[in-house]
Amino acid sequence: MPREQLGVCAEGNLHSVYLMFNANDGIESQLRPCLANVAQYIHELSDQYADSALNGFIAVGANYWDSLYSASRPAELKPFPARSADNRDAPALEYDLFAHIRCDRLDILHLVANEVCQMFEGLVELVDEERGFRFMDNRDLTGFVDGTENPKGRNRQQVALVGDEDIVFKSGSYVHVQKFAHNLSKWHRLPQKKQEDIIGRTKHDNIEYASADKPLTSHIKRVNLKDAQGNSMEILRQSMPYGSVKEQGLMFISNCRNSENFEQMLHSMVHGDEEGNHDHLLHFTQALTGSSFFAPSLDFMEKAAN
């Protein structure tokens, strides 16, 4: 069984850092072993800093994959599925590499992020950096609990990790990242019941509306989808709030064994159903970025490095 990168399925943390890199030209032969070393380094640090629950993963961009690993490609890896309808946009902004690191101690997180950047020195350029944090009891800055529908226990691996259907990439994960900026002043002007109708849950005690009571435009209605066989189309969300007083929102991270589940959810949010019922939460938050990656297993990266 190939070894997964532990951060893909890890439980939540207090702090996170998101590092987006673009690779320099012609350095792939050096970057492949470097990437394997960075991923293994984070893996080993998870034991060293177990008391602060350090974890993380490294993922390769859809548009850069063939340059780095030309011999084979994950079956469903494709560029970010940008969507646009009326004033609702889900733009694409692709990067070559994504480092996702989380920890319950901010000082250790900062130390490890610096070390990862130093290991990549001369090979890549750091294009974007964002810091995430736990808000209240796992709530988004809108005040609602985030990630309630996440799979639990061993089902996290079942949802997030590629299985035997793509054996070369077993234990890897498709990763989609969006940075959302919230219009909180507009949101907070809404009555609480209106906010709850938009989400599809109660705000304080996090109780999901009965199915018959959920507006077709509620966030939960738009993202809780089923496939043709009636199975839930699940993803593992590793999202966290980010930002300052000036700009704040949600770093949305989706990990899944396929790319289809996320693509269908995004389409449902932006374009809606056959009657055009889209996600009304998008009236209060704007996607600034959209990036597609694959986080391979540690074994795949080590083998490719040689």
C-alpha cells in the first residue's frame, strides 16, 4: 500500500499556511528529488511535533504535472473548472506547486514553512502565501460551523484517496483550492433567519434543516449531491478562515479520490439546477482564485525522484 501524505486526511488544526509556487524554467530534474525530500521531511516532522499535530502535503499543479512527471498522469487531473454566471464567478488561477502545512502551534508552523521554502530555494518562486486559523468552534467567519458534512474516521481515506481504480496513483488525492473573500458587512446586515435559510442550518446549534424546509438556493442543498446511482458525492474539506481586518474569508480546500465530485458541486453552486436555483451564499462571498492539483503518494514521489 503506497504511503499517503498524512496532511491529506488529517483532522483539523488551529493554524495553517498555504504556499503557492511557480517553478523556474528547466529545473525539473532537480525538482523531482527535492519534492520527494520536502514531502518526506514534512512526514517525519509529524512524529517530531506530534504534540502540536503538525501535518501537511505537497501537491503538483494540473498544468505543470506533465513537465514534472511526463511518464504518467492521474486519470482525472485537469485544469481548474472555471465557472461564471451573471455576477457569480469561480475563476481559475493555476500554480505549479502547492504546500499545505498545518499545526496547533503558530511558531512551529512558521518554522516549518520557512524550512520548506529554503529547501525549494533556487528552483521555485513563492507567488502567494496565506495564513489560516481556527475561528471559534470550527466556524467560518460567517458564524456557521464549517465542514459538518465531512467524512469521519476511516471514511476520510475512502473519500479523499485514490484507490485501485488508478493503481499508479493509489493513495494520492485530487486537490482543488479556492480563496474566497467574504463581504462580511453585507452578510452581518442580514437577519439571522435569512442567514440560516441561505446556509440551510441553524447558526448557533448547527442543526441542519429538514429536507423539505431547505430552500433550493441554500448552500447545503447546492453542495449535497448524489450520483446517478444515488450515492453521495463526497469530498473531504480541509478549509480554514484566513485574513486580516482588511480582507478576510475562507481558504477552501477539497481533497477527493476523483475530480468529478468537486466539479459537480462547483457547477451546482454557480449555475444551479435545471431551474437555475444557484447558491445564494455566493451573493456574499467572491472566489478570487481557483487552482487544481494532485497530491501524490510519498512512494510515487520517491520512485519518480530516482
